[in-house]
Amino acid sequence: MTTDVHALREFKMPDVGEGLTEAEILTWYVKPGDAVTDGQVVCEVETAKAAVELPIPFTGVVEALHFPAGATVDVGTSIIAVAVAGAAPAPAAAAPAAAAAPAEAEPERREVLVGYGPRTGSVQRRARRTNGAAAAAPVAPAAPAAPVAPAAPAAPVGAGGRPLAKPPVRKLAKDLGIDLRAVVPTGPDGVITREDVHAAASTAAGAVVEPVAAPAAEPVAEAAPALPVPNAAGDVRVPVKGVRKATAQAMVASAFTAPHVTEFVQVDVTRTMKLVRRLKESGELGAGVRVSPLLLVAKALLTAVKRHPEINASWDEAAQEIVLRGAVNLGIAAATPRGLIVPNIKDAGSRTLSQLAVALGELVETARQGKTSPADMSGGSITITNVGVFGVDTGTPILNPGEAAILAFGAVRELPWVHKGKVVPRQVTTLALSFDHRLVDGELGSKVLADTAAILEHPKRLITWG
């Protein structure tokens, strides 16, 4: 006769792999007593770079949530305890000091929040700060689970024995009923992509399968956060944290490190606006593909960068070198409820207009939902900020740290313009290009801005210059 035994597994606040030391728990999607499965999203957390859904790496029943929503937790701190079936029961709880001793004797295994598996290494923690909410009592460490016969090998796996895939890809596979262990990866370093999951689904069903939208998990009911209370003078103090704090620090560093130069040009974009309307009506870029003036501005800038690749660069202060980037990772500044973020389209310069439209649509939608990952915001090389959507004509944009240039795209207005010797109403916009004068001189910056404007005035140049 056998008896089911359970062990408590502690899931710690993962490391994003980008030097961040803490994250704020925004929402819990589970509560004590709920069953969870490997890869299931249990909460959403916000770091200084983005809000990220957090999947749990084992199956069991939630025993306790150690922190409430709104708490800021250090990386490496346990946030949830799960009772896992099929393992030896945990020994009686010992004194905290005794329990902590063996953990320091050998490297600690830490789950990675945005990445492809856990990493092993020693952890240096700063003193934990209090959040005004007491954490749950520490749970005794679980005894090692009984050995389990390994599953048949398939796709490459990370250090934790799981196939390499991002959380959204895991969710897609779950929605389609695909076992990631049976999927053949094509991404870098054996990472499973969305396309790989769709290909596996097509093979299984004998036809192309579209993703199925799964019902969103219901957040755990909790008290609404208290709004800041005005003082006697009516002033309200709002804590600066998360994305807004990181943005403020980055902008100050950029403004006082890189010598900014900004140039402006007014452009007749009547032909570009006609092309946008034609592409919308014809659907020639693909069904459901969103076409906007920003798409043509992005393609024009990428073409100009291709003609003048020296502007796709960064400044290495430590080495006193200019780094000429191999790929153009095009950043798009996006205003979100959590603050300004700049996700980027990887290797945007190699994409066709249709591919760029799809990537731009996905980037904007992900940013609006607040699901942009830190990886999507790293490695940018040149940025566009679309101030025209707010009815603004132009501005002097501040460089995204580490980049050489940023283009501001202003509002498109009908203005009197000299066209073919006559003053007629035309669609006109203003472009502003800010660049780092340490590595971009006036000639290079002017050529890039002039070429971008020339393409928008005569979009046929996308073909002749591309």
C-alpha cells in the first residue's frame, strides 16, 4: 500500500539577467489551494524595465503566497510555496540560521525571469528592505525528490531540464496542445520559437493551425491600492519606481553624457500619405496587416541608414572606441501607463515592408498590453519617436542611451506649399533628428535626415535606393 507524499517547493523571484536586483509583484493569478502546472503563469511582476508574466517551473498545489500584490521583492527571495506530489516529505523546520547554512555552502540555483533556463552561481544580496507587509513564515526546505526515470530526449533543454522557450511561446504551445519536448527548435542556441510551435501543430493536425485564445486567468481578489492623499496645500507625492524611475535615470545620463545636436526639416509627404491609403485599401501587405504613416517613416529611415551605415553606431567610453553595429535594431518609443518604453525590432534593416509592418504591429500591441519584455528593449541602435500622434509638430528628442540617433516624426498637416510653381495645399510634416556629436558629425547627420525626407517626399525611392 502506498501513500501520496508531498514536498514544499519554494519558487524564488527570478533574475532578469540584466543587472536588476528587485521586482514589484503587480498581480497574483493564483491563491492558496489552487493547482498549478509546469509553465503556468502565476503572477505578473514589474522590474525597472518592463512588466513580465512569471511562469512557475513545477506542478503542484499552491501552499502559500509569501508577498501580497504591490510588494517589492529582492531577486532570489521566495515568493510562493507549492506542495509537489511524489516527493519525500520535507523534514521538520529547523532554525532559520541552520537552514540557511547549507545554502551558502554550494552555488544557488536561480530561475531566470526572461531567458531560457536557470543559471547556477553564487548570489550577492543587499540587505532586504521592508515593504510594510510581513512575509509569510519561512518554510522548511524540501528534501531532495526521489529519482525519476528521465523522459526520452528530444529538443535541447536548459539547465533545468526544460525545453528552451519564452513564456509566451510556452503559453501558445499549451493553448494548441503541443508538447514542447517534441518540438524541433530553429531559434538561436536551440530556442523554440512561435513558428516552431505552429509548425508542430500543423504536422500534428495535417493543416496549418491558428493559435486559440485561452481565457485569461482571474486575478486574486485583493484590496485596491490606496491613492496618494493630498497634503494641506493640495500637493500629491507620487513614488517614482519601476519603468518611470529607469526612464528618468536613463534620460539624465543620456542628456549629460552625449553631446546632442538636433536638425530639422519640413517635408511634403503628400505622395507618402497617398501610398499609405493605397496599401490600406489594397491589402497587398497581407490580410490584417496594419499600415500607418509611421511604417513608411520607419522604412525611409532604415533605407537612409543603409546608405549611411556609420550612423548605426554606439560610443564605447571605456575603450574609447566607436562601435559600428552590424544590425539595425529599430526602436519605437511607446507611451504606456507605466511610462515611456522603447522596444526595438531586431535586424529591422533586413526586413521587407510587409515584414516590417507585421513586426511593428506586434511591437505596438505588446507595448499597449504592458507585456514588453526586457529583451525586447535591449540592444537598440536607432529610434523613432512619433510625437505627431499627439498633434505636436516637432521636438528635440533625447537619445536612447547607447544609441547614436533618434528621429522625431511630427504631425502631418495640410499646409500651403509651393508645388510645381504654384502654391497649393499639400500634406506636410516636420522631422527632427538628434544625434550624438561624438560619433556623428554634421555632414553624416544631415545626409541621413535629408535622405529620409527625400524618400518620404518621393516614396518610389524606396525601390530605387533600397
